[in-house]
Amino acid sequence: MLSPPPTSFSEYLHEKADESRHNEIVGYLTVIVGSIFFVGGILLSVVTAENAGWFFNPYHLTASAYSLLALSLISVGVTLLGLGIAMGIHYAMERSWYMKKLRLIYSMQEMKLRFEKQIEAHPSTR
């Protein structure tokens, strides 16, 4: 079921901050999956290659399908690592922006309440 729409701007910002936190976690999980693929590709190339050049090419292409699988696992792993890091940074910055705006709204509400209490405490100064 759909949740009811937020009734105020502060509730909207709170929901967006929660959504950004969720997306940031998805980015970190993407980094984990990318590192697993990358390590899997490296391990596969270590097992299948007889003479691998480790400084520039961690894989050695041969006629077997395992070398192509290792290359694809390494390239997908590096891609997922990069995208996951970018997603994590983007959504962390987005969440911090929402939290700054929430703090601003809460401080404005607090100032409004203080002002109303001051007016109630001194009714003759109107």
C-alpha cells in the first residue's frame, strides 16, 4: 500500500533524507558486490593462467573460456566499484543537504515558539 503524502515540508524533508540514506546503503552494497566480482576475477585468472603479468594485466587471455570469464568479472567488478562509490558519495551529500534544511526548519520553529511564549508572558507590551 502507498503511504499517505507528507503533510508538511519538514515531513517531506525527513522522508527524502530517509530515501537518500537507503540509496546510500544501496551504493555501499554495490561496492561490496563489485569487490566480490573483482576478487573473483583475479582469483579465476590466478588459477587458470600459467604466466600472468601482474603489474599491468592481472589476467592472461588464452583460448579457454575461463580467461574471458576472468576478464569480464574484473571489468564488471571495477565498474561496480566505481559506480557504488559514486552513488554512496552522491546520496551522502544529498542526505546532508536535507538534514541541513531540516535543522533550519526546526530552529525556525523553535524561534517561533520562543517568540510566542514571550508574547504570552508579557501581554501588556503589545
